Amino acid sequence: MVKTVLTFSPKGGSGTSIITANMAIYLAQKGKKVLLMDAAPNAGTLHFYLNLPIYSVSMKQYEHFSILPLLNTDYQNLMFFSNLTGEGKRRRVADYLIKWKGELAKTDFDYIFIDMGSSVSEDLLESIAHVDATLLFTTPDPLAIEKANYFFEKLFYHRMRTVQDTYDLHYTYSLLQQNADSEMLFNPRNVLIRLAEKTPRHKEDIFNVIDDVKIGLFYNYLNSNYEGDMSDTYHLLIRNYFGFDLNMIGELPMTEVITTSVAKMIPVVTHEKGGEFQEVLRVATSRLATMLSL
């Protein structure tokens, strides 16, 4: 059964496109049927990594997934569609995912990767609810971490608003905010706990704000032991503050292989055989498969 995976980064330059392309190619080389879709605002760079010319970027909107003009690539088992949300497109990715749900379930793909680029938008937050997993790519620098924190905050409150709207919990939630005492650390995770205590009949729905989300974390460009240690503890901070259980998908040290790949727009898997990056991909795709099976 097809698994749909959304990939993005809260900060540009975190390696989302290059790693997504390499993961898709790697899985295709292992015999999985993969579709890679570019949904970055105004079209991204995935077609370059796949050695496809600029005119291959689709500029038409299609209501049905089954009639999308998917492009063949140089890699067996890998298909491509680009510019899902580019110029002239009226629909958002979330709209497509809702509309295509029945058709996607009938495809013979094993994986569909949708690269949404490097912006935290309402479309991204809504799309997360309609995919099997989300991969967040980040780097260990302070700005990237700050933007990742911003994303988790936006995601939490976006999903919280949906619960409040669905079960008419706005008044109860506002009372919690007004009556927060000094003994209560009013962070998002504790909001869920207190709200569930106040409305036990909606307890499961409230905790699904975080329990229904599968997010994998991929750290890129690590260049010191300190940064490696931070990647080991970051998921704990997110769990304790927001409640989201992150899955550590991969870590990639700073390497010239990636720098060269980005500069030449050539996937690493095409010119590195059995190297460090291949092992990173093996581990990452294995962890992704495990996360999707949970």
C-alpha cells in the first residue's frame, strides 16, 4: 500500500531537496516504486537533480491524480511530477491530498515523496494531517533550530484550533489560560493534559493533536561533536515541551560529497558507491519504513 511522505525544512539551505531526491532514488534502486513530487512554492530544483530540463516543469493544473502527466526519469522505478503549487495553481497541496485520497490508495507506488520546500505555511500545516509521515530537515545552527521550534509551535496550535472548533472547546481553553497558576508550567504539552482533565469525554481526541502526527527528523551538515550531541537531545526537548514524539531518521556529517552534489546538481547515489552517504541513506530509509509501519 502506498505511503505518502511530506518533506520540508523551516529554513532554506537545510538539504531538503538533495536528501529527498537521493532517498527517492535509493529506494527506487532497491526495487521500490517511487513517485517524487515537487511542491515547493513557485517550483523547486528537484528536476535538476533528476537531469530533467526546465521545460519538464508542469504548468497545468489537474483535478485527478490518475491523469497527471508523470515524467519518466533516468532511474528505473522512479517517476516525477513537478511544480504542484507553482505559478497559476489555485489549489494547495492539502486540497490535492484530500481530493486525490481515493485515487492515491489505488496506485501501485510504494512511496510518494512530496517536497514542500522551506516555508512554514497554513498549507503545510494542513497537509501534514493528510500524509502518512512528515520528514523535517534541519541543520544544528541556532537560526535553523529557532525556525524548527517555530514550526512545532505553529503545528501544535494549528491542530489545537481544529480540536477547539470541532468540539466547541474555546471557552474551556480560555478558562485554562485565565486560571493558570504559578504551579502550572503553561506550555503546550501541559495545555493538552489540563484540557483533557477538564473534558474527559474528548480526552482521546485532544491527545490526538500530537499522537496522530508522525514526524521524522533529519539533521544535516553536522561538523562537531557538540552538534551531534544536540541532535541526540533535541527530540527530547520537543517531546517535553510540545509533546510531539519525533523519530530520528538520519544524521549527515559535513562532507564534500554533498557540497559537490549540490553545486553540480547531481545526486550522490550516482557517483558514490558504498560510501558514507550510502550508509546514511540505508539507515534513513530503514528508519522511515519502521516509522511508517508503527
